[in-house]
Amino acid sequence: MKLKNAMALGLASVLAVGLTACGSSADTSAAPAAESTEAAADAAGAPDGDGDPTTLTVAMECAYAPYNWTQSDDSNGAVAIRGSSDYAYGYDVMMAKKIGEALGQQVQIVKLDWDSLIPAVMSGDVDCVIAGQSITAERAAQVDFSDPYYYASIVTLTKKDSAYANAASVADLAGATATSQLGTIWYDTCLPQIENANILPAQETAPAMLVALNSGACDIVVTDRPTAQAALVAYPDFTLLDFGGGDNDFKVSEEDINIGISMKKGNTALQDAINEVLSTMTADDYNTMMDEAISVQPLSE
């Protein structure tokens, strides 16, 4: 709902201030070491979950534009993926960089499939997951969540020439062949609300879900608005159906559309630190960041 360049600039600024404040050549030579020691001490006191307090290790799919995706270079401030020559960017990486900068930590991105995200937090392999996760009760029983870092409304995608292109309500989707991504409220909660729907097996990833729609394997997919908006860039034959959130729409709870950052149970230090960063941001800030992510996603090129 992040990183190394910002950290490098921040450290450079600290060193520059230290050098300017020194009055003798002896003081100048000692300043970098002193500043480095101070920076290391600050990082050592930062909230941690994976045993390395100097690094904020963040798991995500790196395949869920505009929240996160994989690219071949560090353009736009993308961050290197652990154990890979590729880089990750998107809304989630932008948010990770903000948090890492505030905590004085380098950001490291770990690419995992959707079902491996929560186990990675629970095992201590990563500090947190920033991956467009809804704050559901089921997930909250396994991990702790931050306050929401995005609010994602539910929408439907279909093709412009589809029999469902003019649907104005969930009722109008009756009989549709549908799918969505595995392990999401889109698939588990929303699709069963469509009368007489032919629900296909869930797709492993959001891109696979979109390919299924584009290929004609299904009539509709249900997803959130940012994912749908990003899809429209790559698939101009798609159209977005928004039923307005009222009686004609899918019935979802606040926990289904509130997107949070997950961390290991009991890691209140990291939870409080992340919430402090989020408290300085508004819904407009989130939307501005998401619009930027959509504008630079690989599919927009």
C-alpha cells in the first residue's frame, strides 16, 4: 500500500555536516569515523524482525503491479531483489523506502510467491511484508499488522465486447465464468456472491488472472481498483466495472479493503515505528503515490 539511493544521500548529508562543523585537519579526519559509528549505533537500535537491525527486509511478490513488480534495472529508484540481478519497484517499494529512511535502515526486497509471504514473516526470514495484503482476521491471527497503508475498493474487469460489459450490479454478473487470484478476498469472498457463477480454479498471480481474462478463458475477474487500473494500460480491450459500494456491489468488510503491512507477532517496536511513519501521511498522499506507481509500471511503456 523504498531505498538505497535515499539512504546513501542521507548518509552523505550527515557526513557533510560533520565535515563542515570541524575546524582542524585532525578533526576532519576523525569526523567520518565518528559519524559512521553514530549511524551504526542508530541502526542497531532500529526495530528489527529478522536479526539484522541495519536492514529492513521486505517480502513481496514482485509480480503484482502497481503494488510491486520486477524490472531489469534500478530506474525510478527501484531496489535490488535479494539473490537476483533484477530489481523491484511499485507502490509497495515506494512505501518500504519511506519507512526504511525513517528508521535509518537499508531496504532489501525479498521476492516470494503469495502463499510464502506470511510464513516468511513468522519464521523471521524477513522483517515485514508489504504486498497489498488485506488486514483480515485470519491473517491477523498469524501476524501483526500496521495501520492501513492503502484502502482498495473492489471492482470487476471484463472485455469491452463481453456480454457483461454493461453490468451495473453484482446481480448483472449472474452466470458469468469467473476467476481471480489465489488466496485473496476477491476469489474467496466476492466470486461466490455471483449467482450461478462458473468459478474457475484460482490463478497463482494477478498477471495470470489477467491473462485468463484476455485469452477468453473467463468472462470476468474481480480485483481491486489499483490492479484494475494498471491492467487497463496493458489490455485496452478491458473495461472496468465499479458498482459503487452500495447495495448493488460485492459485500465486503472494512478488513477486506484495508491494506496493511504485516510483521511477526509481538514485534511491537517495528509495528509502532511503521505506524508512526504512516501517521504522517494522508489518503491523498497514498493516492498520489499509487498514481505515480501506475504511471511508471512496465505495462505503461
